[in-house]
Amino acid sequence: MKDVLAEEFRVLVCDEAQWLREESFEYFRHLFDDLYTDIAVVFVGGGNTYQVLASKDMLASRVHIWQEFTPLTRVEVLTTIPAYHPVWQTADPDDLLYTDDIAAHGVFRTWAKITYHVKRALENNPDLKVDRNLLRWVFSKLGRHSRP
């Protein structure tokens, strides 16, 4: 693995980092410190991730940036989501805010799921358009937390 990490710059993303065991953190630290690897390690997680990572002195001393992500505001939804994917570029702004209020709640990961379902629906039926009917159908695919 080190040979591959030495070939070119790579970014290793570790999601749900708060659940990693001590040995895993040590392994990432070992890879990061190796003179022949050219990597950046991004730890992502929710809840107590900051506390878990900050409590590992040998790891925390190597963190260059601590970044907390907060939900998108309504203004950010209206600017970010149409730029994120073409399916949203012609969507009514009221439908974007409706989608955020009912299902996404400013969480980009949820917007990605919604976008996936909208895109698939439009590919399967080109006569559809992004409107409240399609959005309610998409919400039904996301589970109970997203139903109007």
C-alpha cells in the first residue's frame, strides 16, 4: 500500500472517524509520517468526532485544520444546490426551499441522496420535471424522517 501512496499525491478520507479504534489512528499516523508517502488524511464524522480526535495527542498534533460543517442556510441552498447539479438549475426556488424544509434540512449529504433519486427519475422518464409531485415521490424513497 505504501508504494501506491508514494506514486502520487492522494487524499485518504475516513468517514465515521469517531468509531475508529486506537490501532487505526496509529496506522493513519504511520502512513502520514512516512517520508515516501504523499498523502493528506481527512477524518469526517458526526457527534463527538472532534473530542475523539483531539484526545489522541499524536494525531491531534498533526491536524492542520479543524473544520466544522454546519447545515446550509436557506440562502446557501438557493445558490449552492443549483450549482451542485444540473437537475436543480431550472428548479423553482420555492421547490428548492420546500425540499430543504421537508427533507434535506441543509444537510448536503441528504441533498446528494435527493439528487440521485431526482436524476434517476428524470433519466427513466424524460417527460417528468422537477416539481412538487416528483419531490414528494423522492421523499418517499428517503424514509420516514423526510415525509411531508
